[in-house]
Amino acid sequence: MSPARTAPQSIPPTALLRRMFDAAVASAQPALCVPPHLPSAHEMHEGGRLIVIGAGKASAAMAEAVEAHWQGPLEGLVVTRYGYGAPCRRIEIAEAAHPVPDAAGLRAAERMLALVSGLGPKDTVLCLISGGGSALLPLPLTGITLADKQRINQSLLTSGATISEMNCVRRHLSAIKGGRLAAACHPARVITLLLSDVPGDDPMNIASGPTVADPTTCADALAIVQRYDIALPDAARQLLLQANAAESIKPCDSRLARSETRMTATPQMALEAAAEVARAAGYAAHILGDALEGEARDVGKTLAGIALQVAQRAQPFAPPCVLLSGGETTVTLRGKGRGGRNVECLLSALLTLRGNPHVHALMADTDGVDGAEEIAGAIITPGTLERAWGKGLNPAEELADNNGHGFFQALGASVVTGPTRTNVNDFRAFLIT
């Protein structure tokens, strides 16, 4: 017997799901979350310069927020994804490719290192880092080419490795990540403002930690390469084997003594903003976790199983309610589809739900891009499965082909936001009526 249900506000479930997602994105807008973390005037040395640098999908919007709230002189350079720029006057905004890096990102990384070289102890570097910075700062170690980096990055993205594992490899093949950018700023003070897009909010995994000490080693990176059978050019493999040539900056390094990090926005904060919207509409809201990882299709099946238990048994929560989660799943590409971890997770959930009449769901990336697509994610209703069959679509075959984007586009169920200019990882919501 289905549990008794009380009626919340008369907001269509799909509209409420989208309202929750929009609230999550809005909570992480740099204009809101950056200003409280800016250094105060008394923290600056008289006669010292303020240099602003940064990388990530939110970095241009972060730079815009800095310009709007900083009264003194400043200069700098940040790099963001194509289409994610902002109208800054004093901080130069460069755009480059993501998720596979390009020459524009390489040039921006080189110029950034040049900009911070030769600074003095009275100077302050304000570093604006958000998700996507790894691909946007593709400065390889000597002996590795940009083409090598592109191939390595593509292999990492399709390997099934977790984000922390991918970033471990990236840090050890980079001339700017793994604390190297902060070391280049020495002896200036470095303040890094972080907008987290990684499970656990570990600073060394946000954009591969360009200003953060890295306790992992070349041996760790090599073990990950071997574990996932990631193709590496000979030059890159040799660097990892030699260790010293590719070792990142360690916690004991004196060049990082004047470097600090400040967290401005996190996935948990975004989920809490969505939960407030749900509660205002009369739904109980439960956050299952802000750092869920694993294969997207496995996570989708598990979350859908929990949603079914709620819908059918009122366990562990009574409906009407919303189940929220964040984190970053992975997709191991085996088919010919375009991937996308949110749509793959949602398609797997759709198959598990089997058209349950009480469950709706939305899964999307808060940066507006799921995988390499200009699509944030998708939304499902109790009628989605029946509509798919009516159009001659086979959801199980589409999932096996990693074709979540194609499947949901054919149904007109994609969530498209355009550039959100922020990034606090994946957003997943099940609404149970």
C-alpha cells in the first residue's frame, strides 16, 4: 500500500525542480559569494601591488566581483572558458578551451607566470580559482607538448578515474599546477579564493591546486595511470618515473609559507539553497550527500532505488519530499554516444524508476555544461519512459551507448542554461509527491 500523502503547494513538479536548480546556481554566483572574502585594506602592505590572477569557469565573474568591490589599484589576468567572459576594465580576461585544452590556454598560463615573477614581499597576489582551471592552464613540463597534454586529458576524461585521481596525474605533468603557481609568486603574499566543484572541497583538487601544496607523489600518479590503463606519451611516462623532474610542491616548501586559501562557495551551500526552495513549497528536503562519486549509471540506479523506497514504503523519509545530492560521478565511455555524467546518471535512474507515478527528477551541472555539451542536464517525469517508447527509443540501448544527451534531446527534456559563470559541481534532485 502506498503511504498517505499531503498536498504541498500547487507548483508543477518540473517547475519546482527547475526552481531548485536555479537557486543552487544563484547561491554560487561570484557577485554574491566573493566580496565577503576579499582582503581588507589593513591586510595590504603600503606601497605593495595587488595582482589578480586566476582560472576556471567562474574566474571571469569572480574578477568582475573583485573589480566592483576593490577601491584601490589592481591589475591582472584570468582565463576562463570560451563564452564565460565578463566585462572587466582593470583585469584582463582571456578565454580558452575546456575540457580539452588549447593553445590559448597555454599562452594564458605562460603570461600568468610571467606576470607574477619578480614580485616583492610587500606585494599581494589574489588568485581566483574555480572548476575547469585544470584544462584552462595547460602548461606542460619541459619535454611534454600541448598535443601530448590534449591526448592525456582526453584519456583521463574517458578512463573512469575519479576527479581526484585525474587531478593527481595533471599536477605531476604540469609546470603551473600542484603549488607551482604559488611558488612562482614568492616572496609575495598569496590569497586564493576558491569556488569548489570537487567532492570534499579539497583545495588541491580544485583546478589541480595551482597555489596549494600537494602531498601526493609521482609514484601515486603513475599508479593511477597503470590502474586505468591511461595512454601516456613516452616523455610523460619518463618524467613520472624520474620523479624529481615532475614532483609537485610539497607542504613543507618555504615558498608557500605566505599562501592561504579561502573557500567562497561549495556544493553543500548550493544544495542548502535548493532545500530552502523545496521547503517553502511544502516539501520536506533531505540532502543525501554533497560528495557522491562513482560510475554515473551506478549512482543513478542507487539514487532511484532510494526514491522508490520513499515513494512506495515511506522509508527512510515520508513523502512528499525532495532528495538532493551533489558530487561528481564518472563515465567510462564504451559506446558511440557523447557521454555526459548527469544525463547518464538520469537515464540509469529512469530505467530503475520504471515510470513510478510519484517520482520526478532533475540532474544537471551547475556550470551549464554536462561533459562537452552546451547542455546542463535533463529532467524526467513519470511519463518520460512511455514517451520514449512511443518515439521508438530504447532507453537501455541508449544507456549502453553512452547516449544520454541524444536520448533526452529527442524527448525535448534537456536542461539548457547557457553559461552560468559559476561551478559548484553536479546537482541531483528527486521530487516525490
